[in-house]
Amino acid sequence: MSLLELKNVSKIYGNLHALDNVSLTVEKGEWVAIMGPSGSGKSTMMNIIGCMDKASEGEVLLDGVDISKESSKSLTNIRRDKIGLIFQQFHLVSYLTALENVMLAQYYHSIPDEKEALEALEKVGLADRAKHFPSQLSGGEQQRVCVARALINYPEIILADEPTGNLDEANEEIVVELFRKLHEDGTTLIVVTHDPEVAEVAQRTLVLRNGKLDHETVNKNFTGHIKYNL
Amino acid sequence: MKKRKMYMRMITASLLRRRSRMIVALLAIAIGATILSGLVTIYYDVPRQMGAQFRSYGANMLFTAVNDTFSQEDVDNAVAVIPESQRVGVAPYRYETVRMNDRPVLAAATDMEGAKSASPFWRVNGDWPSADGQLMIGKSVASLYKLNPGDKIEVTYTPVIETENSSSDEEALEENADEEFILDNYIDFEVVGILDTGGNEEEYIYMTLNDMEKLTGKANYYNVCELSVSATADELSVYADKISEGVEGINARLVKRVTQSETTVLSKLQSLVLLVTVVVLALTMICVATTMTAVVAERRKEIGLRKALGASDKSIIGEFMGEGLLLGFAGGFLGAFLGFLFAQGVSVSVFNSSISFRPLLLPVTIIVSVVVTGVACLIPIRSATDVDPALVLKGE
Ligand SMILES: Nc1ncnc2c1ncn2[C@@H]1O[C@H](COP(=O)(O)OP(=O)(O)OP(=O)(O)O)[C@@H](O)[C@H]1O
Ligand SMILES: [Mg+2]
């Protein structure tokens, strides 16, 4: 059974088909990139997979459960238990420290554990910034805190919507390297990106256009390491 | 347990680290709580304070004699019924007709200190008699005799030999008639003050009990006793009944005009205080609700994020409510003390007396503040749960 399966999924706003009859499957442990022009429906799709929005039509099977039929309350539970989210705008709580921000995800998931949270920050190389507030961190550091927060509860699937959109190359590389480690640990990754270099490191790239799945490319020599065309 | 700790850490961090907004709400609650605790203090203190104030309108209880006169012992027994702390003034009066320049004048003798406290509204041009030989005269008497403070006047008294009562002694009276001159008692007084009340008190002259005794040769009896008691109308009637029943020779009654106006003014004042308190609490509630609405709007992204991280509506409500209630607690705590200072200030400047802190007011103020804040937060916080978690994936 695939971890994630979309069957003829559409999201319709008025007469706009933000997603139009999309079908795809993602296997457990896969690293998938999603590309496409602005307004093609990438974020819409991520919202649906991330249990933050419901499809207008079609079925969305996550771990065999059709989440398009679930109530918003059980969607919250599924999101909490199975999904880690990383956003372009980081979205850290400004009045909590880096450590507390990571612990926030634990808090809603189960019980906050300072030691474990600190380990997660260590994984993203920010152990020494644990007591800093987001405003005291660089963009790259903030995004790494977000990665730590996303992985803290061992989600089955990490959804990243333009995680490197606000980062420079050096930080982009650090984040991609973190993804590679997560992938090695067996975490399923779906990464929306505008950046071909970030897409190329994934095992497979889906391209959306006007809400439809346009085409798909498979990275035959997948290493998980970013290659810059110098 | 661990979770609780994180919860407390979050809500305190939110309050302490994002101060600006919360200070407005805290201020609103603290001011509301200040007014609340201050006015409640005053509310409970007003009867006492105003009671003392009202005592300036004169006696509110009157002793009259069952048979013509009563004695000092009767007065003492009767006054003992009233708790000492409530006695403002006790003025037993003895009246006699005396003569000045051969014209009859009504003379009153009393305990001057008692009279001063029982009738504080009496205006005296000059001084009250403070020693024997000093006389205070009513304004009418003063103008009749053209007397001013500092003048000397002789007061004479003819011991009573009443014709009606001693019809059998009529002859003796006739015999004594030319000795009348010898029998007259007299005292040379110095006029020390002119009494101005606007009432019939102005038709009397006032001397000490001692002088009256010297003048008449009779001691220890009174016709009337005026009392000023700092008590509610209900308490007063209880005292009056007790005295009338328990003390022979004395009939106690209330000066209705005074006690009734006291009661109505008091109840009006108290309902005014109550009204102001309710209005202030309502305003506090509106201010807190407005601030909370702004806070929720300001933190939509954060709410969306929390939801994206798996927060249920219940925990979102719990967190915002926690912040609100903590704020209510802090504001109430602050307000309870500020309120005491406020009440103290009012009491000192208006009533000229200080009040003691009521410890019970601290928990009451805190509880009311917490409840008011909680109610004020209900609607804004409900709207927090409407925030869509998908919000966080949308760019700014
Ligand atoms: N809540 C909404 N109501 C109406 N239309 C919406 C809503 N959300 C998204 N859309 C529309 O759906 C389409 C797809 O939007 P979406 O955010 O998925 O694009 P995207 O591929 O993520 O674009 P970008 O690369 O700019 O982030 C857009 O045309 C957008 O205007
Ligand atoms: Mg998008």
C-alpha cells in the first residue's frame, strides 16, 4: 500500500479549478519534488495532503485512510500525528525561543521533552542557538529551527512548501542536506520548490500546470546531494 | 505535569514578552478593579462615614421624662444601652425661667461638650461657656438686651413658690412677699458667646449645670436629653425601645426627620456607588474584549501555525483564556491595592477619616476581575478558533 494516494482530486473555488483531476501516488520513504508556475495549485495540493484543507472532489488516501471524508477535528489529529510542516515564511512564534518553538510541536503532539527538542536542534546544527528568539536568528537559522520542529515528532511525511524560497545558496544547501538525512532515516518528503536545483536532488519531480499534473521526471542518478551547475 | 509547565511557560511568555498590547488590557482591568475595590470599600464605609457626617445635622435621639424630670443616673443607665463607639454626643438639658433686668428669660443648662457634639451645626459668635460664670445667649435674647460677647449681665432666679400648688400656704406666701428680694439668687455672668441657629434655640440663654445649680439651689435633674448616635435607623429604634422599656423615668424616641433623611440619602448614595461600579465593570469588559479582539487578529498567523502543528480548538481556547485569566488575576491583584489607596484618598479628602484595609476584598476583587476578563474574552477567543490553518502556507 502506498503511503499517499490522490485519486482524481479537484479543488474548486467558484469556477476556478485550483486543482483539476489530479492523481498521484507517493510511496513510503520517497522524496518527491513538486514544481510549477505560480498559481498552478502547488500550495493547494500541499494543504490538502497536509490535512489543512479538503478536496472538493476525489479521494485522498493517507496510510489507507480517506482524509477527504474526515471531520476537521480528526484531520487535526491526523495532521498532528503524521505530518511535519515546513513553510516558506518559517512561521516561528516570535515570543518563544528556538527551543520552545520546537517544544511547541511536542506539546501539541504528546508531551514536551526539552532534551529531545535540544537533540533535534543539534541535528540541524543550532544547539548553541536554543535560547535565541526568532528575531535573533538569521533566515537560514530560522528555517533550520522549522526543520527541527517538523521532524521532532517523527512524522511519516514531511511537507515543505518552498522551504528554500527565502534562503541564500549556502543556507539552501544546509536545508537540502537536512532533507537528505531525513530521507536516509526513511522519512517521506514532499517538497514544493521553484528552484530546479532543489528539485533535482529529489527522486522524482512532478510538474503542475493550471491545476493539472503536467508531467513527471525521475532522477535516475539520485544521490540526494545538491549539484550546482557551475 | 510537564505539559502544564509548558502551558504556563507559553502563556506567561506571551504576556511578558509581547508587552505592548497586554499592558493596555492589564491597565483596563487594573483600573476597573481599582474602582471596584475602591467603591466597594467606600460603599461599606459610607454608612459609617456618612453617619458621622450626618451627626452634624444634630441630635437623632431624644430622651424625655416620664414624670417631669429624670436624673443623671437615669441618663447614665440609658446611654449605657448604646455602644460607646456609636455615641457622638450626649447633651442633657435642664430648663428654668430666670430673669435678666427683671424680665423673664428661658435658661438652659447643659454639658457644653455634649451639646457641642450633639449640635455641631450651632454657630457661636464668640465662645462656648467653658467655665462657671460664663454665659452663652441666643441671638434673639442678645438683640433684645443689646448684649455682645464680653458684656456683663446679672441673672437672677426666684426660688419657686407657686401659688397653685401651695394654696394652703397662701398666707405664708403673703408673709414672704416682701422678703422676695432677699430670696432671690443671682450670679454675675460674662457673656462669652452669641448662639445663632436659625431656630428657637436662639431664645434661650445657656449656662453650665454648675451655675444653674448655684442659681436654683436644686441639683441633678433634667427635662430633656439630646443624643447624637452614629447608627442606622434600625439600630436606633432598637436602642430607643430598649431604653424606654429598660430605664424607668426615661422615654426615648427618634428624631424622625433626621433619621429618615439619613436613610434615604444613604440608600441613594449606595445605589449610585453600585451603579458606577457596574458601569465601570462594563467599560472594563468592553476594553478587554476590544483588546482581545485586536490581539486575536494580530496573532492570526500564530493561531494558524498552532493549528497546523495540531492544536485543537480546545487548546487554542485554553491558551488564550489562560492569558486572559492570568491578566485578570494580575489586574485584580493590582487593583485591590490601588483601590484601597483610592478609597483611602477619597475617605481622607471627603470624610476626613481613614479606613482600614479589608482583607476579604483582595480575593473578591481578584475573582471579579478574573470573571469579568473571562467573560470579556469569550467572544474574541471563540473567533480565534475560526482561523484556518491553511493560512500559514499562504504568503504574506
Ligand atoms: N482560498 C482561495 N479562494 C479562492 N481561490 C484560491 C484560494 N486559494 C488559492 N486560490 C487560487 O488557486 C490557485 C492555486 O493557488 P496555489 O496557492 O495553490 O498556487 P501555487 O502553485 O502555490 O502558487 P505559488 O507558487 O505562487 O505559491 C490560484 O489561482 C489561487 O488564486
Ligand atoms: Mg504556493
